[in-house]
Amino acid sequence: MAQDKGRTAPKAAAPKAAAARGGYAVGDARRQKILDTAVEHFAQWGFHASSLARIANDCGITQGGLLHHFRSKEDLLLSVLAQSEQHDVERLFSGSAGEVTSVAVHFAAVVALAGDNARRPGLVRMYNTLVGESGNPGHPAHAYFRQRYERVLGYSVDLLRAGVARGEVRPDTDCEAVGRETIAVMDGFQIQWVLDPEAVDMAVLLRGYLDRRLREITVAGAGL
């Protein structure tokens, strides 16, 4: 009898393992729904006017259920920002600046990202809202956005300097100024697009700007 029980025990463990995997999948789906809902709330009301209770209600769970996944509203905010940045990182920063074959290739990726953003209106609206709010040093995303801009600028400057070293970019180019201008123009087109998406094509406008800028700073004078 004891020997028979020993043989059947492993079979009994399989349903438990499957149930555990199913539980994880449900938890992951619920966490993603909370993140997606929070994007819309932060986009519409900003951080301070958004309510965990309203976010939870729109997800069909209690506030306690939401706090099971995110410790606080600040934690939820930073998780939302981290998720949105992951897409940009994968699109633009998958390798080091030295691994990018040319500045033109990077500028083309920036244009493609603008096209992607036009298909993510909630995230773009949220980004613009939170950037404006986070100018206050007491805002929970102040440090995040400051560090994000430093990261993006640093990568862009390194890439441009690598272009100078390769002989692609003119040696008299102010790489930091070009990097800052590119970020400012991209953010500016996003603001205009949020206000009037039918009248503003972010990708087309950004491509025009970067094409002109590339012709100015490259040795060959070639654009995109």
C-alpha cells in the first residue's frame, strides 16, 4: 500500500503546478490592466488629482486589491513610467552608441519612434501631463524625468561624437546642442500633436527637421 502511494504522488503534483501557473497568469493580467488604466487616469488628471480608488474601480477590483500589486500611488506612477520607457529603450537604445552604424540610422529610428507614439495616444498624453507637473521638485516623478533626460541626452551626445570620430559628422559640430535640440523638437511636436492630432503628423515633421539637421552636420551633407 505504501509503495502504491509513493508511485501516485508525482501525478497529484501536476494539477497543483498548473493551478499555480494559472494563478500567476491571472495576477500578471490584472497588474497589466492596472497599469493600462493608470495611464489613462494620469493622462487625464495628472498625478495629484488621480485617485487609487477610481483606478481600482475602473479595473473592477478594490483599492486593497490594487495595493496588493503596487505599494502606493507613487509606486504605481513609477511602474507606469518604467513600462512606457521600456518600449523607447528597445526601439532606440538596444546597443551602445558605438554599435550604431551611423547617425542617420539613429535619426531614422527616432522618426520611427514618433510614428509609434502616434499610435499610443494615452501614453503620449500622460507623458506630457506628467512632465509639466514634475517641474516641481516635490513631485514624485521629478527625479525620474530629470534622470531620463540626462540618459537620453547622454546617449545622443555619445552617438554624435562617435559620428565625429568615424568622419561622418563635422568636427565643429556642437554635439550637446544638437542632442538637446532633437529632444526639444520631438517633445514640442508631441505637445502640438496632443492638442490637434488631425493637423500634426509627428513623424513627418520630425523627419523633415532631422533631415535638414543631418545635412548641416554631416561631412557628406547627406540627409535621411
